Amino acid sequence: MSKAVEITDETFDTEVLQSDMPVIVDFWATWCGPCKMIGPLLEEIAGEYGSKVKVTKLDVDSNAQTAGKYNIMSIPSVLFFKNGELVDQVVGAVPKAQLTARLEKVLG
């Protein structure tokens, strides 16, 4: 079963921008309540879509450079990347159905 992969400023390019499959990036922090709500949903998605999408998590406190690059103002922010391009994003804790609907669009 696939799990969400912890990424950093250093590994972002390799794990996300150079990935040959679509990537979900969860921008989160340990102190963020809504992040704790959305985290398990993304783990479920990682398990269900593991062969089609890579699910990653980026701690904004430890990785301010990447968070700044993508103008992350509030967390959780879930960004969807395809072929190295940002194609969609969701801000705030949303239901799993909304995340999977966005993912299905990205997968085409």
C-alpha cells in the first residue's frame, strides 16, 4: 500500500517537478488542526491511487522556500502537479470526495 512521502525544499524538484506521474503536495504543519483532518484522507488516497499518483507532504515550517515559491498563505493547501506544472489547488480542509474529484480531473 502506498503512503504519503515526506518531501523537503531539497527533494521537491526531484519528487514533484520531475515525477513521471501526477503528484499531490500537501502543504501542512504539525500545529495545524485542519491539516490533521486532511492528512488521513490523503493517506487513503495514496493507498487507493498509489499506482496512478504520488502523494507527498511538505512541512511549511521546515521548508519555507518551497511554500513561498507557491505563495502558500494558509494551510492545509493541497497542490496538484502534472508533468511538472501546477494544475490545481485546494485550500483548507475539504471532504475526501472533493479531493478525489479534483484528482480525477488531473488524471483525465
